[in-house]
Amino acid sequence: MLTLFPFSAAMIKMATVPFQIMSSYTLAVLPLFLLMANVILVAGFGEDLFKVAAKWLGHRRGGLAMATIIAASGFAACTGSSLATAATMTLVALPR
């Protein structure tokens, strides 16, 4: 860094860059997102949501697919993550 900037500018950069990285929005919401995912997993929200949708639509032709879509829509609205929704609904909707 000293080859690009004078010594005083390099010292200022070394003081501000770590703060800018640690105060970014992405790193601020990551722990809260992981906490929310653990709460949803322990509470069984995804499975309960799928059971409700399956009871509502399960007797129709293609009911499993429709119940999965309804449950995935509700779960995605709560979490905001399409990847987490796909993983959760895949595990929940597979017949055992």
C-alpha cells in the first residue's frame, strides 16, 4: 500500500477500510438471517405450512404439487430466500 499512496494516506486507509467492510449491510443481516432459519427449523414452521396446504389441496388431482407450491409461496414470503425455500420444501414434500 505504501507504493501506491504516501505513508499518511496509507495509514488512514488502513484505519477506515476494516470499518467499512465490517459495517456493510450484507454482514449485518447475515447473523439475523441464520438465527431466523434456526428458529423456523426448530419450530417446524415449514412442515406445518406444508401439512396445512396438503390438507387443503391434497385430495385433488396433483394435490401434492399444488400443496408444495402454496407452502413454498408462504415460506418464501416469510424468509425471502428462494434457495432456502427450495431446500426446505424439497425435504418436507418428499413422501417418506
